[in-house]
Amino acid sequence: MGNDRASAQAHLMPHFTSGAAWNSDNLATIERGEGCYVWDTDGNKYLDGLAGLFCTNLGHGRSDLTAAASKQMDKLAFFPTWGWSNPPAAEAASMIAASAPGDLDEVFFVSSGSEAVESALKFARNYHVSQGDEGRYKVIARDWAYHGTTLGTLAVTGIPKFKTHYAPMMWDGVRHVRNTCGDEIPDGGSASDLACVRAVEEMILAEGPETVALVIAEPVQNGRGAVVPPDGYWQELRRICDKYGVLLCADEVINAFGRLGHFTGSERFGVVPDMITFAKGVTSAYLPLGGVIIRRPLVEAVWESPVAMFNHGSTFGGHPVSTAVAVANMRAMHDEQVFDHVLNNEDYFRSQLEGVQAAHNCVSEVRGTGYFYAVEFCADAANGVALTEEQHTGLRGGVLAQYVRDAKIMIRPDDRGATFLAICPPLVADRAVIDDLAARVDQIVARTDQWLA
Ligand SMILES: Cc1ncc(COP(=O)(O)O)c(C=O)c1O
């Protein structure tokens, strides 16, 4: 371990990690995984309660996925989709199209979630230009949304701490509106009365509908902590976008491939958006792959216009090895009935977390659905007292991270608009794993309760 840690600290640049944290003795080197557990080079075993980073959907150590990669590498390791097709890319696209809602039948592959969102932004613009609607370029996104870190997608992301330093480098066409967190349909009203719905329409009208290209949102928003939309929210987004000629994109980089017990979150909420972005779970993270699924009529409209093409691309889009793994991953999800497994266990999962909430006074809410939850902290749940700024700062400043480390579980202490734990294990977690996860969360919450006291 000493050598692994020393060479990482000397040469490996971490993502979103301070130098102090990286250079501390807490840095673990994860070398092996099986199912829902991983081991570091000191032999410590951890429960992977975040599916890596919301992505190892089938869990670790799947030899069927590695075999699919190896077989494809032997046959054809690489060829681009710039003017050529390859069998696994075509098969993966067909399988995705067959399972995506409505006429979302065209799949554009890239290598990550940021690239997927970047592609959706550019397709929206490309489409409007192809239809002679040159004025449309603005994008409406939501507060606390995470849509990626490239400069284009960072502008769409709604989490201030990631954006601050880069503000002068970002385009100014993005408007943020409130998300659905805490929003309820007023008594006697309907989904169209939701403040989070009205905010979208009001923003389109304020900007001028003829300037707006796209509305983008996650079905269940990760940024603010597994925020499940109120009934009818997505139908309202669809209605508003249709009314003003704006395209609608569901960013399903986390939601798709079973996280909510369905192929897509859009299916779960009964909506057909114009585009669905995906990444992460499409290969259960065995290889990098992302993409955007687009409604066929929109693609045909571009192809039949003078513009004639989606004027965008990258070297590894439709990579044969990544897409071969995607095919094997989707087949395994189907054969092993992974979505049913999630649906059969989601209530149990939630009840175990609610049990933790009931046993302690510092949890204000357990939110989420499927295999995707947030446990949000407060100072005193019985009396409805929120955390003070000092308490937020203390918990986020290392206290929660230490409790999580001590419990040997990978879940994320989060600070986006609240202090909460993000929980998102591999979809193959059974009730024994859920019990283990809940016991470790209970340990963390109990220590948090003591710290607050
Ligand atoms: C909803 C959503 N969109 C986009 C991204 C960006 O994906 P990536 O990190 O693969 O670029 C993420 C990453 O977590 C995400 O959750």
C-alpha cells in the first residue's frame, strides 16, 4: 500500500480532490472488486454504496463483460463511425432504440456523460438551424443540476462551486430555473400550478420563445439529492416545450439502465422527450461509453434539410469494444431481470433507510426511488430545526467524510444546497447487501447525531 499511495501522490492527478486530501494518509488504493464490494491494497473491504460513481450497475468482477471486450478486441479493436459502421455499435444502437420510449430511435455514441450532454446541446442547435430557426440557441436548465464539466456543459450545470472560476470562459445562453425539490401541487390544483413548472414557461416567455432551443432536466435529479419529481411534472415539461417549439432533453446519465427499475427514467415517468442522454450504466462502467438517443423525425428533418448532417463527432464515438460491452451488459440486465430486481426491492431499500431516519433525530428526509437515495441532515427533526451554517460547515469540512470512511462504505457526503448522503449501490445488491448498507448508514447517522449534540 505504501508504494501505491506514494506513487499516486507523486504522479496521479485526482479529480475534484484537494491536494491536502490526496496527500493525506487516508488515500486508499482500490485494487479489486466483486459484486457490491471492493478491496484496497491493505486488504480492507468496503461496501460500494455509490456503484463506483453511479455507474457499476451490474457490480464488480463480471467475467462475461470482460470476455465480450476481449473477444471484440481480438476481432476489431477500433474503427470510427465517421462514414463507417461496425457490428457492435450497430447492435448496441438497435438494442437501445428498441427499449427507448416512443420514436427515440437514433443513437449517437460518445465516450462520457459530458460529451453526451454536449452532443444534445449541439444537436438542438443543429436541428433548429436546419429548420431555418436560426434565432434559437438558449438552454433552460435547473438549479443544482449536474450536467457535466466541459465548458459547454458546465454552463448548463447549476452547481455554483464547480463554475465560479470558469465563469469568464463560459457561454451566456443558459438560464436556470428552480428544480422540483420541496414543490407540491397546491390544494385543488394540478401539475400546471407547480411553481417549478410555471418557472419554465415564464423563463421561455421572458427570453422570447424564438430564442430558446432546449429544456434539459434529469428525471430524478442527483445534484440536490435524489429529487423525485411530483406527478405530472414531466408531462407539463413536454406540453410547454411543444407549445413553444422547444426541444426537451432528459439527462439520464445516472437514471437510465435500471437505476430507477426501468430502461430509462423517462419510461418510469411516462414521457417521451426529444432526446435522452446516457453514459455510466450503459456498460456498467466496464468501459467508457455515452450517447444521446434522438427522436427519429428530428434526425430525418436534419438529414432532409440543406444542413444534411449532425455537424459533430469525436474519434471514439461508437467504439467497437465499448459498444460490444454495452451489448453484453444490456443482455445480462435482460436475462437476469435486473430491472424487476430493483422494482421488487426498492420499497424494502427505502424502508431500511427510513428505519435509520426513525432511530435518530438528525435526519430531515429520506428521498429517492429505485436504487437511488439521499439521506438529508437537520439539527433536530422532532422540532423541525435545520442545521446552522456552522453545523453545515463542520459536517462538510471532514466530519462526515471521516464517519463514512470509518464505516468502510463508499457513499458520498454531499453539500449541494443541503448536507446529505448520496446512496446509489450496484443494481445487483440483494437484501443482505441492503441490510449491510443500512447498518453502516445507521452507524454514520448515529455518530452525526452525537456530534450535533
Ligand atoms: C446527469 C449527469 N449528466 C452528465 C454527467 C457527466 O458525466 P461524465 O462525468 O461521464 O462526463 C453526469 C455525471 O455524473 C451526470 O450525473
